[in-house]
Amino acid sequence: MLVLFETAAGHALFSMLEPSKLKKPDTLHEAFATVESTRKLVKLKAFHKFEDTAEAVQAATALVEGKLSASMRKFLKKNLATDAKESLAVFDAKLAGAIRDKLDIQCVFDDGVVQLMRGLRSQIDELISGTSASEMRSMAIGLAHSLSRYKLKFSPDKVDTMIVQAIGLLDDLDKELNTYAMRLKEWYGWHFPELGKIVPDNLMYAKAIQKMGIRAKCKDSDFSDIMPEEIEKEMKEAAEISMGTEVSDEDITNILMLCEQVVSLSEYRSQLWDYLKNRMQAIAPNLSVMVGELVGARLIAHAGSLMNLAKQPASTVQILGAEKALFRALKAKHDTPKYGLIYHASLVGQAQPKHKGKISRVLAAKCALSIRVDALGESSGATIGYDGRTTVEERMRVLEGKLPRSKAEIATARAAPAVTLYANGDGSRGYNPSADSTMKASDGAKKGKKEKKEKAEKAEVEEKVEKKENHEKKEKKEKKKEKESKAEVEEEAPKKKRKADDDGGEKKKKKKAA
């Protein structure tokens, strides 16, 4: 029997002098107690030293994946050509299968081989000639570092790290932009306070200040490339009658520098958003179709990686991001949350408030399948994402009491799916991707909401009137009772007095008679 052993220095092939000892794995460690006893059990037959670190990394990578490297194949063909009938002890079951399939060599892997490899590892420095213990140690350290760098650089599992970092940076940029824009409006508001209400958009506000500087130049400036004509006209009219204070040139210079920061950060944010969208389409296309790129990226970042998210069940995906609320509810024995980060998905945003919990549960189930396809599937495009989204939309229609779509309509939607970002959105209305739960209500829905609001207000007024009337009735009853009790006291007072006088007269008569 031959034994294949891998070291950081190269491939080693040992011949087993006493194969019968493999049948007793519990006592095999005693044979490796000393170098002499080890040499009685095994003998080095051949050794192939790696030429450079690249060859060592290639061989180690193949071993980790259970594959047969080119160098090992040559080594085994060269040294097992004459001994093809002998069996080969291998330390890995996958590697044994690969050798058996490609080289047609009978391989052995059992508990005895595991103990044998453990013993060889303890005495390998003495068994291999030409290398010292310090050289073997330095080779092992160098190979470990090279292998780690290779894995970090080329591992497909590390690609989603870019998504985690990008969504974190996007959130930080939003916070910084909000702080800078608030400071800019507060600062320039002393000079032109009316501009904040006329131009609510932060980027448009900063560009308008860059165009005009002080408000006196507003009338002569052209803003047609950054804002609509109506807003421009209103702004110029407000600049002529503004109540703001005058500012110096030095103040305007510093304000313009802050405007440049706001504009540059806004432009970088839009570039980062495009980058994140492209990365999500490449790495998780099915998840992007289901919940959108932003919510999908937040789910991946919260789980740590796409593979970690794929390991989670649908119930965990549903409440991911609401851990505090979940444990608070469990501690207080209240109702647990129905949704977490998935609440910001457009499908949940389109649902009625009473149906949001059910839709989030259905959506989480389909998302869990989509995530597993993205993480473990071989296709690069969206495969089951469109079907899952169609299923969720049909479920929403059923809950709202609408008739289900025909098979032809569903087939058309699946053939050319359009991801609806609003419940009844029209093409003319813009969409802000960072607010993925925005919803445009229909006219019927608005009327229904208005009627409900009016009914609720009417019921509230009636309830207040009823409470007031009950309170007044109660007060009247109490006053009536007080009057009756006073009248009774007044009526009884003369009777008591008369009775007392009669009792006093009788006592006097008795005394006189006595």
C-alpha cells in the first residue's frame, strides 16, 4: 500500500511497510512515538518539491476544492505506473474520488488512514530529507499567506462586500447631504428667506444660489436649465420684495463654497446609486426584481452577505431589521412585528394598511426563493423573480376583492414585465428610487379616504355631544337629589324641635308631681 501526503514543500509518496496496522486505528499512534518506530512503519518512496509559491498555491487550492491538480497528476502517473495494482491511501474522500475517476487507481480513506496521516504529520520533518524543520515552517507560513490573499482576491463570495460598503456609504452621504443642505438654507435664509419655500429641492436650491449669488442679481440671471419657468418667475418676484438682511462679499464667498460641496456630494450620490444598481443587477437580479435594488442591498448588508441571507428562512427575511421590536414584543408578551426592512418595498407600499402584513409574508416567501437562486444558481439574469412578483401582485388583487387577471394577461406581463413603482403610476410623474415605498393613490382611493375622514370626524363630534349631554343630565340629577335632601332636613327640623319640647314638658310635670 502507498500513502499520498501533502506538505507545504511538495507532494510526498510513502510506502506502507506494515499495512495490517491500519486495521487497528486506536493503537496506530504508538507506532509514531519515535522516529525509529515510524521508519519501521513507513518509508519515503518519492517526493516532488514545488518550484515556486504559485505552484504551491495552485496545488493547495485544488486540494481545498477536492480536485486533482496538474502537478499531482504528473507525480502520481510517474510513480504509480509500475505499481498500478497497489491501493493508495488518501486523506480526503473527494480527492480519492477524483483520483479514482481520472487515473483509475484504487483509493482508501477510512479512520485508519486519518490516524496514519496524523502520525505522518508529527514526524514529517524527519521523514523527508533535504529540508529542515525551520524551512518547512517558513514554507507553511508563506503558503498560508499566499492562499489567504488568493481567496480574498478571487473568491466569488466576497463580491457582495462591495454592495454592503456601497449601501453604507449611500446612507452616510444622505445624512451628510441633509446636514449640509439644512445649514445652507439656514445660512442663506438670513439674506433671502423666501427662497426656501419657493425652491424645496436641496440640489436646485444650491444651484440657484450659485447662479445668482446675492438676491439683487436674481432678476438678471437665467435659471431655465435648473428649474421650471413658473418657479423661476416666482423666485424673481420674491427677490424684489424680500425681507432678508444684506450680506457682505466674504459671506457670499463662504456660502458659495458650501453650495459647491452640496452639488458635488449630490452628483457623487447619483453616481454611487447607479453603481449600486448595476452591482445588484449583476449579483442579485431576482431579489432586485422582487423588492428593488435599495431594499435588496439593505437586506444583504443587514445579513452580512448574500450567502448568509440565502441561509435564512422566509420568516426571518420578513422581520429582518426589526429585531429590537421583536424581542421587545416577546419580552412584554405583545404582538410580534409583521415586517422589517421589507416594509419599504414597493409591493408592500401599494397594499392597503390592513393587508400589509399578509403581503409582506407572501413577498418574504418569494424573496427567500429568489435569494437562494441568486446565491446558488448558475444563471446571471432574473429567472424566478418576475414569476414571484406576478404571484404577489395576484395575491394583492385577490385581497382587494378584484378579479384575477386572465392567463393571457399574466403571460404578457411575464414576457415583458414592467415593475410598477406606484399603485396607479403614470409615466409623467418622476420616481425617487431612494424612497421605494412611495405610493400614488387613485382618485377613487382619495375620495374614499376623504369620506372615511369625514365620517370619523362626524362620529367624533356626535360622541362629544353625547358625552356632554350625559354629563349635564348627571349634574341635573345630582342637584335635584341635593334639593330633595335639603327639603327633607328642613321639614324634619321643626318636628324634632316640637318633640323635644314635649319631652321637656312631660319631665317637668313628673318632677312637680313627685
